[in-house]
Amino acid sequence: MDSKDAHTPHEQRQRHDRRYIQIGRAPLPLRRGHIISDTCKIIACVMTALCIFQLYWIQMIQKGHVRIPNDPFDIRFGQDISWTSPSLWDDERLSFIHSVSPVPVHSHNDYDRRIPLFEALGSGCTSVEADVHLVGSDLLVGHGSKNLRDSWNLRSMYLEPLERLLNLQNAASSTNDQRNGIFDWEPQQTVVLLVDFKSSGAAMFEELDTQLQPLRDMGYLSHWNGTQRVPRPLTIVASGNAPFESVLGLNSTNRDIFWDAKLEQLPSVLDDFSTDPPTYKYNVSNTHYASTPFRNAKLHTWHHPSSPLPSTAQQKDIAATQIEQAEARGLISRYWDTPDSPANLGDIVWRVLVDAKVGVINMDDMGAVRQRARGWGKN
């Protein structure tokens, strides 16, 4: 028999243990004669693990998973509550939602939250966003087309809960002319549902128009009556691949789906400056938001001293900032894809936009909204 095979398991374990430094009978992961190299490997492994944990932690912060201590929303809407939970409609939770003070904040990609719609409203947001795909004859909610689920649809996640919330607020009302909104402190404050079309074409617009009928019948939708905008508790805005022609094709005396125009392209050859005030292509009769990525922002104007000052109304409009152009048309300006890393840069950008009097702030972290957004004004 080979001498190497003659060793008992106990002897083999002793030989193996003698290769490592020991404290008492406990071996350390340091081989004799390789202490420096083994120590470096251990440090590298620990540092790698810490980096992975830090990356995960940063992602949790950016997604709003880290909350402020004793956050009133998190206390009432714990991890056991989801958007399908019957207890979501308990009196205590509904009272909390209705008692929140609204702030001009847009809940970007709202459907990604643990409790879509409700966390935004519970944070005071006056605008929520749902990315929508036309699948068969239904509107499914989700950013990409690969992970869509039949149960995640516009009706169940947004339209029906909004109708239910508004029904509770208007139980004593007998007329469609006077409708209360979701927020008790400001009952005339409208909530915007921005539907970001991920599918193109008029068919999706037609399906959205059909699904809005119950809200329309209850008199909850803001609309253009042919001469003026009639504000109501809910304002529907079509964005993304929604066709502007479909908005214009709605009943001109009861148009209740509005457009999200490109903020960087508001001036148009169809603008008429011969009238007083000017008649714009994008106006309150057909458009609500004017949005653009932050990289396209034009927040300040500059005029060369040697150049003549703009004198005509059209020249002044072209020379104005994007926010001023939107205000002239009665539209609400919005910048999306704002930088949010590092955290202090996001704070700076938000403050710059507030100082520039942007119409609504685009936000992803609802915890940050609840912690910082008070005092940002009303839209």
C-alpha cells in the first residue's frame, strides 16, 4: 500500500491544520509562509463585499427605499400593504391621503413604487405618471414590453382607484358642476394623470378615451368646453408616442385629454402674433404640460450688447426662456431626467428649477418629497 494512503483521516487533518496559523485550536485563513499574500486576498474580498453592499445601498436610496425616521406615510402604509390590499381603503389610511398638503411634484414612473398612486398622493404629489402599452384591447402598465402583466393595467392601478377616491370626496354632491378633488386642504387642486404612450398610433388613444368614460360621466375630468378650460379633480395628459392629431380630433367643446408638448419646441410657425394676445399652436385648449429632458434646459437668456434688443412679440417669444414660453401659452413646464447623483447635486438642481419657477418638479424618491418639498408652492 502506498505510504501516502496509510495516513488516517485524523492524521491528514492534522497535517492540513499545520499549514495554517492557529489561535488555540482554531485555524486562521492564513497559510504559513504566505501570510502577506493571504492577508491581501482577505482584504480584497472584504473590500469587494463592502463595495457591493454600498452599491446596493445607493440603489435603495435612489429608489426611495430608505425613509426618514418616523415617516408618517411609512407608519401607516407598512410593508404588509400593497396596492391590491383591501386594508389600503381603511378609514385611517384614506383620511391620511385626503389630509396631505399638495405640492407641485410629478411622480416619475409611479408604477414602480410599492404602492403605485397612493404613495405619490400620500407624499402630496399633484401629478403621477404611468407608462402604458396597448396589448390586445387593454392598456398594460410598465416601462418595457417584456415584463407586462395582465393584472397591471391602467384601469386597476389608476383609473378605478382614482374614481373611488373621488367618489368618497363627492358622496354628498348631487351635481357634476361642483366636484371636490382628493386633497381636503385644497379641494379645487387637480391631480394630473400623465399617460406615457409606449405604443404608437391612434388605436391606443382611442382605447384610453374609452376607458375614461366612467370618470367622464361623473364629471371628474378637466376639459375644454369650446371657450375655456374647465378645471376638475382629474386632468388627463397624453405623452410619449401619443399622436397630437388625436388630441385635436376630440370633441372641441368637451376635449378632456390634453397634450404633453416638447418644451424645447414650443415656438411654432403656426403661432399667430397678429392677434392680441397671440394665438399659439400649443395652448390651454389642447395642451397641459410642456416637457423636455433637463439636458435641453434653457433657464436663462443672454443678449449680446452689440445686438438689437428683440422688439416684436415673436422675437421676444423666441428670446424668452423655456419656462417663460410655457407660461405665455398657459402651460406647465416640466424637466425630466434631472441628475440625482450625487444626492447634493439633485438638491441643487431642484432648487435651481424652483427658483426659475418651473411648473412642476419631476421626482423619483417620494421619501425626499415628503422630507423636502414643503414650501415649494402650488401649481
